[in-house]
Amino acid sequence: MGSKLSLLMLEERHPMLTLESEHAHEPEPTHTLAESPPRPRLLLVDDNVALLLTLRMVLEHNGFEVVPAANVNEALGFIGSQTFDVLLSDLHMPQPGDGLTVVSAMRNSQPKAVTLIFSAYPEMSQATAAILKQADEILLKPLGAEVLVHAIRERLESGAKPEPCPVENVASILEHETQSTIDNWLRAVQLEPDSILVRMSDEERSAHLPQLFRDLILRLRMPLPLGTRALVSKAAAEHGLLRRQQGYTAAMLVEESRMLQVSIFQTLQNNLSKIDFSLLLVGVMSIADEVDSQLAQQMASYTSESETDSLPVQAYIPYSQASQSAA
């Protein structure tokens, strides 16, 4: 409501920008329909209905053809069925970052359109600088009518970014960042010696991860319906048995899986400027489900045989060390 009142007060203090000549008292020249310049088409997205209506009136009064959308789904529908010159979208609708989904969709579908984020959160201009590389500009609420219209027109004159940031899906990013993610995970494990007490080489500790990443990337590229049981992984079962032989406790197995999820999400964070936000949430959910599913399978094989469970866990000695000891 505060933003709406600010806009209305500004409208009373300052005349609206219009497409008319400054010499309003002079007779207007007659134009044929063919001579009338086309009005820029603007997709306006905001879940605050009062502000949406106010902004629509302001922009239409200043020569824009406005298509309003009150949520992300409506905006995506318009992007897929109509053509626009400008996107002006709120950021939180109502979830943080919802507007980024709309920006990403517009960038992919209509790369020549100018994309503007309209946010009431000043910290977003810095905190999400990497994310908003896909947008042309961040405008902070509240913003006076004249300033808003001037900013939009200025962007229209300069045009959208000639080379939008390349957009990738989560699977592609994890595919070419597999080794760097494994390296980050190994560093995290080394920094927590009290959590995972079993000593071994980096090669032995991470031997299971290349196959886990292959399973994960396949899951992302061939998504299962939400709630569907994840596919069985023979490698996960074998890994659970091996970790028992190596001397891991169940708590250590859980902790290394937690660290893996953190490392994967850190990789996504490092590549936010490249991510297709329209698919990000589904990708994150699939990652969490797949890693948890593989952990469950590891734990099942770890505790599968009661005869083995009743025995004390033996310290794991790599074959190379055992050979040297025997000699």
C-alpha cells in the first residue's frame, strides 16, 4: 500500500510523462494510422494486485501497451503465447526469487526483450548480483512514476544485452563440474577429522563418487514424477558394504553423504549466473532425493546381514599396506 500511495502522490506532484509534445497548447498535427508509432508492449508482473493496477495505469498513460500478470504461472503463459518489448517483474511473488524464473523464461524465449527486476529489497542489488546478470537492470521500490518511465524508455533505447549469459540446466553443470565438486567434498572431509575418523587415500575415499554422479545426472535428465521411488543402485549397495569393511560407522556414512549434498549445492551456487531458473527448484529436489536414496541403499547393505552386524567392525587396511606389512 505504501508503494501505491507513493506513486499516487508523485502523480499529483509531477505531471505524468506522455508521448504528447511539451507544447500541449499547440494544435496537434493530424496523423494517419500508418504514421502512429507502435506502442512498446510491456509484460508487467506483480502479485500485489493494487500495485499492479496502479502501475498499469501509469504505464498505459505514458504510451505503453501493458499486459498484467499477477503470478509466475500467468507470466510464463503470456511469454509463451505473446511477444513483448519489455518485462517489468517483481522479485518476490510471494517466494524469494520468483521473479528470476520469469526473467529466465523471457531471456530464453525472447532474448531481444528488455528485462527489468522491480524489487522492494535494496540488498538484492548486491546479494544476488550473480543471479541478476540475466536481467538488464534492478529497479528499487518505491520509485516515482517519472523515474520509472524514464528508466524503461532509456533501457528500450539501449536495447537488451546483446549477449545474454549462457543458460545451462543443472545436469549439464554437474556433468562438467563433477571433478571440482568431488575435490571440494574431499577438502570438506579433511577439514572435519573428528567426524570421519577412518584414514585412507583420496582415491579410496572418493572411488564411489564418479558412479554416483553418473546416476545423479541420469536422474536429472530423465526425471521421475515427484514422490516416485528412486531407482535401485547396485553401486550404492556395494559402497555401503565397502564402507563397513573400511571401518566406517553408520554416523560417518551419513555425515559424508551430508557433506556431499553441501558440496553439490555449493557447485550450483558458484554457477548461478548460468542456471536456467525455471528448472532449478525441480533439479534441487531431484538431487536431494537421489543422494538420500543412495544413502538409504548404502545403509541397507551396511546393516543387511545380522551375522555381520553382530561382529565388531574391523579397521580397514588397504591391500597395498597389507602387502607391505606381510613382507
